[in-house]
Amino acid sequence: MEDDKQNLAGTRSLKLHTNQEDRPREKAMRLGFEALSDAELMAIVIGSGTPGESVVDLCQRILNDYDQKLNRIIKGGVKGLTKYKGIGPVKAIELMASLELSHRCHMEDVEQKPIRSSADAYHCATEWGSWSTKKYGF
């Protein structure tokens, strides 16, 4: 078990909470990724917060500013993320890359669904449309 804790530490500090069970990595190991909030998942990617603000709190603030919509974060791009203290270009690019992977995974599911009705076509068009206007803001 000690080796698992050591492996979760990684190369970057993930100082989040005093209670180890509340830390996103440990929570994911214990309960699975589905149990994590969007802020906690983002925190795993971002890795560290700033003095006085945990990485989870920073990620929750970002989500709040973007109305809890991950696609709005994508539209804000790297430039939008680097406006936050503690988010530099590298962290912003890492988060944008993880969101792009999520998008690609989702699109695999959308592409596999047969269109059998106008409702299916509408759903497919809105799925594609919400991602087709993305910009990464480099």
C-alpha cells in the first residue's frame, strides 16, 4: 500500500487537502474516476495550486467562471486559462490536451451511432457543432 501512495505522488506536488482520502488521486484509486467532480479531474491534470489556493479550489474557480461548462473552457483556449494565477502555458496545454482526448473519445461514440430519425440527426449535429467552433487560443 505504501508503494501505491508513493506512485500516486508522481513528480509534481498535489497538495490539496489535509485529509489524504479527499485528494483526487487517492479518491480515484478508492472510488474510480466516475466519483470525482470535474474540478477534481482537472486538478489531477493541473497538478498544483498556488500558495493560499488548492489546485481543486483553483479548478473550481475556473469552472465557475466558465459556467461549469468544459466546452467553454475549450473555447477560451490556452490564453483564457493562462489568465489564472498558477496556470502557465504548460499547464494550460496539458489541460487542453486532456479535453481534446475526451472530445475524441466522445466523437468515437457519436460517429458509431446510426441516424434513424430527425431527433438523432439533430443530436448528432449539435454534438458536432459544439466542438466544431473550438479554438485553442495559442
